[in-house]
Amino acid sequence: MLGRAWGAVLSAAALGCASNDARPPTPPDCTEPGCNPGPTGGGPGGGTGGARDGGGGSNDANVPPAVDATADAGTVTVNYTVRQTVDSWFYATAVYVNAVTVRAVGPNGQVAPASDAGTAVPQTVTDVASGANWFLVEDATSSRRLTGTLQLVDIDPRTPSATLRGVATDDISNLVVDQVVWAPPAGTATIILSFRRAGRGVAGVTVDRSALPAGTTVAYDSSGMYVSDGMVIGTLPATDVQGTAIVREIAGAQPFPALNSATLRYRLTNNTSTFPAIEAKIARDAVTWMQIDLL
């Protein structure tokens, strides 16, 4: 079953991990259709709900994506649009009009074909399994303004459409982490987590590294840049007001369409409540973007 998190959500007070001085302005709310869906999906955008649970789960080996046996047996043609990230927090977006290649997972785990003709209009992907599905957006031009971006989208067979996000290459390749410029090393996978509440970033969210592969680090937004968990002393590292955490340098992933799984656990600082483990799909040299809604 493609990874989804369901259930009731526990609200808690969010605390920042860095100084309030010199904060950048909060990016504008993402208002395009399906950008910030509810925990149960039902539309494009890839939102994932947080729910009360005891955690659990483990890293999967290299296993091709599976399809829910309860999902519709047929396939659908999905109309899609692509938006490019325009800030260092990878949340605000603008329409991307250049040619892209979009692929998804079919009902038997095969890759659905892409039909993008390179025109600046919404395109389609055929033979896509309805329900929760992973899409990969790649830049089809020589400029490579977009980095290959994986995201989970819930496809409604009655109105099959997807608003997809492409992570800007310039932004992900020039991040300031621990006061130096960082880019994802070749051959690794990256996960960008956007923790949101009512459309706003949530401060005070810590990602548990215990379930992640060895050598993986997590960087958190902090006063206009990012700070890695290894640099935080005397307190738990956590998201700042933008609500962004980046799981970096994940080794051992295979190229798409062989999706690997990474188990993510997270919690709010100064709060004993737990949320369910979330399964993120990753691929070599791709960025997985996930929105996690804390209601």
C-alpha cells in the first residue's frame, strides 16, 4: 500500500528552536487548488495528516511500489499542472510553463506513461491507478530548472487531476546549512517536510532520526537559513516559523521507478504526545516533497 497517514489529529502548542530576530517574512499562503488538502486527501497536493499513535514502522528494502487491493481496478487519465517552488522553504510556488516529464504508478506497479508535448498548457498522464499515488516531475529541458520531485497525490477517479510541485534546482542546490552552502550529493535522496497548521508553518517540530538510515541528518529552518541537528546543543533541534525540515543525504536509494521507503517519526517539542510514523517514498537523485498537516 502506498504510504498514507490517517486518523484523528492532536493539536499542541508549537515552540520555535531559534531566535526570533531577523526572521524572513512568512511566505504567502499557497492558494492553488489542492495545495493544502485535509488529512484524508481527496484532492491533489500531497498533504498528509498527523494522528495520535504510538509510532512504529521500519525502513523497507528496495520494493517496487504496491497498489491498494481495495482501490479501483481500472486506470484513469490524469490532467496535471506543475508549479515551481520560489522560496528557500519550498512552500510558495508559481506556475511553471516549461516542458516537463511526469510519471506515475500504474495499477500493477508499472510506470504510467507521460504524454507531455512540451507546450505551456496542462498535460495528461494515462494509465494511472486511482487513489493514493506517487508522481515524479522532471524537467524536460536542457536548463534543468527543476530537480526531480516525488510527491504523493490522492487521485479521485471521478475528477482525476493533480497539482504537482517541482523543487527549484537553484534553491535546493544552494541552501545555506550551518552557515555553508550545501547541495544534495549525487546518488543520494532528499526529503523535504513542510509541517503546516491552517496553512501556516509550524515551529517546534522535531524529526526522530532513529528510524532513518545511518549517516542521514536533518536540517531545520532557522532565522533565514538552516541548522542541522548535529549543530544544536543543549536543546532539541526543531523547525522554526517556516515549519520546514530537510532529511538529507539518504544513501542506498534506487532510481525511479524502484521506490524505496523511509520511515519518519516526529513530535512537538515539550509535548509528550506522539504522531503516527509516516512512510515516505524516495528515489536516487530525487527530492521527495511532503506536506504534513497538524490540525
